[in-house]
Amino acid sequence: MSSTCVVLGAGLMGRLLAWQLARQGHRVDLYDASGPDAQGSAARVAAAMLAPLAESAITEASVVKMGHYALRRWPELLAQLSTPVFFQQEGTLILWHRQDAAEASRFSRQLQVTSEKIPTLGHAQSLDAAAVAQLEPSLGMRFTQGLYLPGEGQLDNRQLLAALRHELESLRSVHLHWNSPRSLDDFQAGAKGQADWVFDCRGLGARAQWAGLRGVRGEVARVHAPEVTLRRPTRLIHPRYPLYIAPKPDNVFVIGATEIESEDMSPPSVRSTLELLSAAYSVHSGFAEARILEIATQCRPTLPDNLPAICQIGPRVLQINGLYRHGFMISPAVLDVVLELVTTHGSTLAPQFPLSIEFFEPTQA
């Protein structure tokens, strides 16, 4: 049965949800405080890597399981788009310098524990210098050891956001309201003259209705490096934070990401910028002649346990939040759980991860 829906927030989660609701025959009004280019969204400043085993070193099993689900689900979703989006599934390469060997051993042990708990993920493959060079010839024999995580992937975050915007603009059942901030207080789902459903996907914009929601600052560089030919996302064991280099189309590379417990949205610090770019140069000397396209800052919406959650604060009012640094990796799972809730008022999928679904009245932060 067709319903009328309001979606608050046009970041990754809001766009995906509005699009899929419309495809299911619902009428959707999508509101966002910013414009159509998603400048205010954490999803715009991201590498969009789909790396559940790699991320298992720093997150919970539920997130890993959602990420594993996404490796199958993303190709299905992308196939529904009329605009192509870069997607690859060529695995993840893990590297480290000699002085970080102890940290690399700890990382490797954590991956082994994850693989034993979730056998369907597969196992990390140990590499010697020759095997590293075979996977990434441009690295030569620079690294004597590494790990390869087969099956992991990535997509282009900005291509996806633009493609979703195109789909939403082309659907007659969707009405887009850019530069139009709204809150849950502006709607009473199910009341006369109101939408049947309200979905709050505003990220940090929902702090007034979700106590404990906080921002975690991240700084990410985008560079154009014609002399670099990395074929797959490459992660460098770093003493202070997980560091990655994600190759995008046209010799563009996303290099990130710092993690700072702060909601400071000021420009990146000199220290962070030097660390990101120096680490990239230590992986491949071709980054020395790269051109910096941008160095951006964004705060990721994060709940106290660093895990995503769905909160039902009324019969047909859902808040979806806390995707933290794993938005692209877990959003297909979160999306499908929400769609189940709309269709059946329950979810058989959520317990499989598990994904938290809470039921309570909104509180003031």
C-alpha cells in the first residue's frame, strides 16, 4: 500500500532511503539543510571503502556482519541506477613499515580472530615482498611483508551521491526541498494532513532529539597523482590512526583519515595534513608530484557505543543514526532493515547482525 513519507537529511542514508521508498511506490518529501551537492554531509568526505575484515580490527562484529552483507547488496543497488558509479571488488592490501611490525602483528591476530568467528568473511593472506609487488607492481620491493584481504571493495562516494540525486530528481513521486532545514517537531506522522511516515536521517542535525549523539572529526585529502598506479585500496599500519589510500577514477586518490574526538569543523591542522601526505609518500614516491585537489574536514555522527541504531519514537517515526566511519560499508544493511520495518512493522534481518532497534520517546540532549 502506498504511503506518504518525509525524509529528513539528504546525506547517504537519506538519499538511499528516499530513493528506495519511491521505487516501492511511496510518495516522498526529502528535506535537507544544505544544497543538492551534499556539502553538509559526512558522506561527501569519505573514501567509501567496503572492507569488513579490515575494519574488524577497530569495530564490533555487528558492523563487520553488516559490511559483509553490503558486499553482495551494493552491486544490486548500483544496478538499479541509471547513472554508472565506479565500483570495484579487488580486495584490500595492508602494509607496514619495519618500525610498526609489532602493531602489524596485533592487527593480523585480530583479523584471524574475526575470520574464526565469521568464517564466511574468508582469511587474510600473508604476503612476502614478491607477492606484494605482484599485487601492486608500482610498489616494487618497497615492502617486505603485507596482508591481502580478498573480496573487499570500494565505490566512488561522490559519483554515488550525484547518481542518487539524479534518480530522485527523475522520480515524479519525490519532492526535493534543498536548503530547507526541518526537525521532528515540524511533523506529526499519521495526523490529518500529515505524512504517514517520518524518517530522521540528519546525522548530527538530530542531536536535539537523540541524547549522546556526538561528532568525531576526520580529515581527508584528495589528490591527483598520475604517477601512482595503485589498483586497490591500500592501508598502512599507522601508530596513531588507521590510514588508507583509496584509488578512484582518473588517477584521483583519497587519503585518510584522522580521528579526533571533537566537533571542530575548522580547516585541517598542519600536523594532520603533514602526517596524511607523508604517510602516502612513504607508500609510493609518486605522491611527491601529486596535486592536492582538496583537504577536507567533516564530523561523523557517532553514538556512545560507536554503533549504528534505529530508534522508533512513535508508531511511524524512525530515527536512523550513528553510522560513524562505516556509512558506506553498513548503509545497505541499515536500509534494508528500515524498509522491512515500513513493510511489515518488524525485521527478520536486524537480529542477524544484530542491529539495534530501540523504542522510546525522544529526549532533549
